[in-house]
Amino acid sequence: MNLRAVAWLLGCVLMLLAGFLLVPAGVAWFYGEWVPLRACLFSAAISCALGLVLSLRNRGATLTEEGSANYFRREGLAVVGLAWFLSGAVGAIPFVLSGEIESPVDAFFESVSGFTTTGSTILSADGIDGLSKALAFWRSFTHW
């Protein structure tokens, strides 16, 4: 298995997720919600930093010297499985850092629920209504 190709692809996924986290940061800035803004920006920074490290350290790992692909089904399955896990973990960080979902396990569940579009939630109707506009947007954005 080409672990360097898996790491490079996961780095790309993490950098893409960092870009997506800037959208709720913009919503937080627009509404003047400073705690969710910091939580989203810090989450984006963590995701971008991890993504850059993985991508830059493993540049060129997906191609052979002749220019053909150097990853196959095993690498693809590993990337998909690990990307779901990493997306759920990184997506949970804004909930935990803002303090709106205190338990990391609950935040991870909420994030994974959004990325898999299962519709399950740990929040009550009042809990969903009680989220800041930025994190309510992030929660909805993960479902979209």
C-alpha cells in the first residue's frame, strides 16, 4: 500500500475542509459572534496546518516517475474511510471550542451525523435553536 499517497490525499481533504470552515467564520463575523468566530478560525487553522504538513511532506507520492497513477483500490478505500473519520473529528472542533456542545463525543456524533446526512442529532429542538447563527450554519452546512 502506498501510504504516502494516502497521506497526500488526506492532506488535500483537510485543506478543503479548512476552506469550508471559513464559511461559518464569515457568518460569525457578519453577526458579531466572536466566540464562534474564533472557534471556526482555530478549527480551520488546525485543519489547514495538518493538511499542509501531510500534503507537502508527501508531494508526488501519487504518481510514478513515468507519470502514471501510483494508487489503487486499497489506497482509495483507506482514503475514503480515513477522510470520513478526519472530517468528523475536525468538524467537531468548532462545537467543542465554542462551548455550545460540551462533550467531544457528542460534538463528534453531531459532526459525523452531518457529514453522513443521517439526520440523527444529540440536540433537542431548543438546543438547535440555541446554537449561535454561525454554528447553526456549520451544522446545516455539514448536512448539505
